[in-house]
Amino acid sequence: MSKKSQIIETATRLFAEHGFENTPVSLICEEAEVSKGAVFHHFKNKNDILREVFIHITTIIEETDKNDVHLATQEDPLEAAIHEIFDGMSVAKYRKMYQFNFSVMVHPTTRAIVADLIEDRYQQLQTSAEEIFRAVGYSNPVVITKMFIAEIDGIAMNYLLNNDFPLMDIKQEFIKKYCQ
């Protein structure tokens, strides 16, 4: 693993455990076993590290979604997408990272640092979901996609903030709502 990747992996873990504001660069250096010089060779500042961590999390989300078995076995692309989203969201080893990702997106300071990356991620999701809703015959795929994404965001927030949230039961109701 390259030093840059090692720093990003370590920062991702530490930000998820302690938060962005409570994680000094010195702790990243110590945990990654690199010098401050190495960190600042790859990153201009701590905000730049956050941007790379956000990109890293986006990549993990995308890879987790692509590995979902439902995509290959479902005939209904919308149902497969719903399984993909919910199954990806529920990967236990990523829970803290997803919680951190959520907090970055809603906290004004960190959101400002990654606003363009949030917009890029949203646009990709909007485009792919819109294509699915169009393909399965929804009459207003633009609006239904916005509603769908807003509902997913609300479900994700509740799941990430509440340990006893019935995610899989909600997934089944979500499938009934959109696929039948």
C-alpha cells in the first residue's frame, strides 16, 4: 500500500472514530506511521485529507453496491437497485464510516469542504436512478427519483442513528411501494 493510501485509510478510520475536528494531523501521522512531511507531501492541509477521505468513502460505497448479488439475479432493475442500496447500507464493518460520511454531509463546516463532491455523488445517483425509473415506466422519472433519493437518505439517517432500526423490514416495504 502506498504512503498516500495508508494515510487515507488511517484518516478514514480516525475521522469515523473521533470526527474530523477531533482528529489532529499528528494522530493520523502516528497511527499511519508516517511523518508530517509525508502527509503534507501528499496533501495541502487537513481539508485536503477530508476531501480524499470522502472520495475514498464514495469508492467503498460504489464497490459495495457493485458486489451485490441481486444485480445479477433480479429481472426487475428497480428491485435490484433497492436491494443494492439497502444491502450496501447494512454492511456492519462500514457502519462507523457511513455515520461519519453522513455527519460530513450535514455539518456546515465539513459540507463546505466537500460540497462539489457531494453534488457529483448526488448527480450520479440521480442519473442512474432516473434511468431505472424511466426504463420501468414511471411517468415522471425526474420527480420520482428525487422523492426516492430523499426517502433513502431519511432511511439511512434513521438506520445510522438508531441501532434497533428495522432496516430489512423497511426494505421489504420499500420494494412493495416502488415495485408492485
